[in-house]
Amino acid sequence: MTLSRRNFLQASISASALSAFPFAAHAIPSPYILTAGKARTQILPKKYGKTDVWAFNNQVSGPVLRVKQGDLFHARFENKLDVPSSIHWHGVRVPNNMDGVPFITQAPVAPQASFDYAFRPQDAGTFWYHPHLNSAEQVGRGLSGVLIVEEDSPIDVDQDISFVLDDWRLGEDGKIIEDFPNLHDRAHGGRFGNVTGVNGQYKPNFDVQNGERLRLRLINSANARIFSPEIPGQSVWVIAFDGQPITPLKLEKQNLRLGPGMRADLIVDVHKTDETSVIMIDRTYPGDPIQLAHFDVSGKGTPRISNPPILPANPLSVPDLANAEHRAVVYEGGAMGRMTSAKLNGASDTAMRDLVQKSGVIWASNGNTYTSLDDLNKAKRLFQLKLGKSYIFSLSNKTSFQHPIHLHGHTYQLIARNGKKLKTPMWQDTVLISPNETVEIAFVADNPGHWMFHCHILDHAAAGMA
């Protein structure tokens, strides 16, 4: 999955991009071109028909883009869809005007229009990109891709492979079931597909050699599904989570759970078992394991026996917990929820039945809910934070469903679950919160701007959880 750069000098770049960095015009690199449009792709086995999708550059998932940490990244988004769109760079600490959230950080990119994104990624790691306008449908139809920010000295591996985990809701004819939006999905766990895939394919094969060391970059791009991947019979370590390095952790059964938007980098030392094929299995539901992909192993190499190295740390601001200010967020709503009313678009309290029937909103943060990004932009902000100040957010899930909560423009430390402090805080940008669970996250508000803070189950965000 590679993308060639166009061999011409960029004649102009958007004023918003230029204002973000003091570089001369001649220093602007030729952009990656990302064109969103309609396409057809073979998701299911070939005996089934192709699937009509929306895709970046006619491929699902979209092109894997690469840039060195600290170098200028430049991408031109061309919208060939019939509807407005944008690109959000999930997990990347970008300047606010490059965050890709229509109405809040930029105008929607109209059909047949384009927008230039330019920024210098501060952190090395695995990130991804997707639309942030009507995301439940646009991502659900296939619009997403991987952004890899490379370390100055990449670790020694034989193959570096991106695994975009996703699911699709398809009919027997291979076509996407056209039920966007769906009130049942919005009120429950979100839009689940009936076909899982990796890189836009059902149970794809990957050729590997015995003894190879792989770096697998896992990205959960699904609208709602949680993945718990395992590779039985292999030596596997987690070396990064949400793009941030961790002390290598041996992967055991069911100790890796990726909610939508979350990522994990794995090191896999390949060695033959009794079979010539090694499989990756999702065990989110132990009674119903799902085969995601398999590796055809050949050759007579010797597997490595050394533990993988620790990746270099990224330049993150460590929060001052002793002097941090505290904020609390309570999430309510959904089916089987106890929310009876909420403030709709900043107005007076509205009864739950009216919220659902008239507005299609079902979820609330601190008693507030919104019908659109435009209304969210016009409303009072959830919090006003001071630049450079440390904060601890207490996030309480008072609903019957899990929620992956994503903060734009920042990386935070997960420091506690249900009042129990973590021995080692985890740097994340998306945290999965179970029903009736409270987590604490801490971060430094060091990136000025207006930032989205929302559930990454996309139907939940569309139904007010933002």
C-alpha cells in the first residue's frame, strides 16, 4: 500500500496551512494527494461481487502515508464525493487549524473542492486519518487510512505492516446495507458489521519467512466494534499504544483490547508451528472467536530470541498531578439509560422522548447534547482551559455501553480506573470506558485552540456524545 508523490512543485498552499509554520514557499514539499471518491473493491472472496465503497485514491483502506518525525507533512485533500467532507489526523498533535473538524477548525470541503493540510508531527508512531463530517457514514463506507510518523532510527524488523481492522455491514450481494443513520445503532452499541476485515479484505493472506521479525501496526478503524487480537503460537510483544512507546509487554490471551480509534504496535517473531499457516484471531467475544487474517510461513530461518527494544520516548508534556486542576465529565443516555432530559444545543432541558423523536440525539456529556457540529460550534464550550496548565479529567460512564473517548490535539495519561491508580500511567489519546466505570486522565493543555472531545463510536458521537 504505497502512494507516489506528484512530481510538480506546489504553486500555492492554503493560507491556514502557511500560517501554521514559518517556512519559505520553496521549502514546501510536493503534497501527497488524497482524493475521496466512489470506488469498487473486492472485500469478500472473489466468488462474491465487488462492493461499492467510498475510498481515498480508489483503495480501502486508503494509502499508507509516511513522514519523518519533525519533518513537514503536506497533503492535499481533493473531494470528489457528492457531499462535503474533511480529513482529521487522529492522534496527531496538530495545530488547531489543521485538525479537520468542519465548522470548528475549518469550513467543510465542498464537492469538487480541495484543502491543503500541512504540519510537522511532533510524535513518532502509528496514527490514522478519516473524515470528521458525517463520520458514521463516511468512515462506514470506507474512508480511512494510515499515517506513520517514522522514528529517526527505526527499529530493526524484516517487515513493517499496517493492519487496519474494520468491519462491514454487507448484504448477500456484497453491497453495503444502506441504513445510515440507524436509530437502533445510535441507541445501542453503534454500527456493527457482519463481515470483519483487515486492510479492506476478508481474511487476507500475508507471506512471511520463518524467523522474520514483524512490526504490525494495528489500527481499529471500525465504527463501533472492539477488537481483541491474538496470534496464537507466536512470540508477540506490544511496543506502543496509541502511537506512544511502552516498555515491551508480552501479549497474552485477551490482554489487548482496541476500541474504535485505538492503535497498538506489535513485534511478532515468526516461527513455524505444526501448521504452515499462522492466524490472527479476535477474541473480544471468547465464545465466538473470529479469524482476522493469516500468515503463510515458509523458509528455514531461525527466530530471534531477544526481546524487542524500547522505542524512544516522544516529547510529551508530563502533567503536574499535585497542582493539576480537576474537571468532571458524566456520560449519560442510550438504551437502558437513566437520562430523562438534557440541554439540546445549549437550550433549556428537553425531555428524552423529544430528544430522540425530534432530533435523533440520545447521548449527553454533562447534561448537554447537540444535533450537529455546526450547533456544537455555536454552543458554550464544555471547558475553558488555561494554556500550559495541568488538568485531571474524571470521566464517568453512566450508560449501559462501552465508550472509547477521544481527545483531539493532545495526548493524555490514563492514571486511574474506578479510583485505583495505575502503577504505570499510559499515554493515550483514546480511552475505552466500560459501563458504570470512572477513569481519570491527566494532561497539559499545551496546544491552544478549540478541540473536540467525543466518543469514537461514531453513531454515538453523531447522536450527541460530543
